[in-house]
Amino acid sequence: ILLLCPGRHSVPYWPPIKSMSQFTGSIIHSHDYRTREPYTGARVAVIGGGPSGIDIALEISKVSDEVIFINRTKHFSPLPESVHQIKASLLGFKTKSIVLRDENRNKTVEFPVDSVIMATGYRFNLAYLDQDSCGLRWNSDDTIDGLWRHLINIRYPSMILMGVNQRTVLPFPLYNHQIQYYMKSLLGETLQLPSAERMCEEVAEEAAKRKALGIRDRDRHCLNVEQLFKLFHQIESEAKIKPLSPAKIRLFIEIEHHIRTQNITTYKRKRYRIIDQQRYEEIQ
């Protein structure tokens, strides 16, 4: 039995931009961000619109002169006046500025900045694996070949890799389900895994469906809400696991798609209580 739990938030990903060395201001990865005080009175570029990017942009906007928030995903609102949100690709650096490709105006723009915070995500670290013998392959785009249900090693089913999925994920309920799924596969009481050949066939079929929808192969472990709850349902039905309560599912969707979108600056202040399997309520 072997559980691999490397985590997805310990090895920062730095985009391979050679001109980064030309920049004379401060530049850090969000992994190393601690407090907003060093950015007092500064013009700061935050590169990346994920959870860390938006949180840091909002926090430093309270002390900085201006925040250039480079966000290619969701459009957040309302934002403080000092936060300039732009849908753009980072092209490079100059000594005191960043160069972007503005995707809305389809033109190259340059912004003078004092500091840059790279909220560009993280990499898996599976360098310790002997990939030829263990049955898993860690690709350059951080996808993993050889996994069933984004979890179980197809060649050696007593080995699992935790924390593969990203984007729209309910981490702790998902991890809890996955561990139960794994244990039931080991015990063989309520779950008999398909043959390795059948697992490979289903993985290939799923890849073909994603490709037909225009989903990049590099996003094979990324889940939207529909894909997330499809995975939950597969795990629950195959291993006879107690389903996630409808109340928790609805609350997650409500926060992710409505409350958070309506006001990114205040949604974290809301508190909720689960009443029963079907109901929840906001605590005033």
C-alpha cells in the first residue's frame, strides 16, 4: 500500500520569460507573499487571476497607489478604484515596467510598475518517482498518465496519488471520498476495480470526449462544477459511499457561482449553517 501526497501548493510555477531578469523592481511569487506593508505607495502588478491573485490584489490595494491585476479567467466585480483589472497575456519585462498583450483591445500595452507578484500557480513534484517502473508518468504540463479516476495507479492499484484535481474542487469532501474509495478497492468488499485494460479504455474514452468539447489535454485534471459532481457520483455509486448531502452541494454552487461573483470583496464575511441533509441557512 502506497499513498503519494505531494500536494499542489508547495513548488511555485514561474513562467519561462527570459526578460524577467531585466526588471529592477521587487518580484516574488505569491507563495512568498506575507504582508501588504512592503507595497505601501507602490504601483504593483499581480499576475494571475486565481484565488491567491485576487486575494493579494484586494489586500495590497488598501496601501498601494495602483494595482495592475492581470486576470485572464473570471471578471471580478466590484473592485476598489485602485485596482486596474485587465485581461491580458504577459509578454515580458523591462527595467521598470511590464509588457502585456491586451486581449480585449488586441494590442500590446506597457505599464510602469515598482513591484510584481507572480500568482501563477504551482507545480506537482514527482521527481522522486522512477516513472518507468511505477506505472505513472509525470508530464511537463503537470498532467499524470496512468491514473484511474484521477486517483488510482492503473498498473499497481495499491498505489494512489492524492490531490491531482484542481480548479473547481471541494478539497476535503473530495479527499474524504477518494480515501474511502481507495480503502474499499483494497478490501474488495463493495468495490471491485475493472481490469487494467478496461480502465485504460475508459480513460481514453474520457480523453476523446474532452477533446471533442475543445478541452486541452493539459486541463484533463481540471474540473468545472458539472465534472466535479460527476466524479463525486462515480465514486459514491461505485464504492457504495454515503453521498455528499444536497445541502452542501447547493451551498457550494451558490457561493461559487452567485455570491462570490456578485461581490468578490465581501463574500468571505458571510457565514452559513447546515440545518439538515437538504437545508442550510445564512447566519446573520
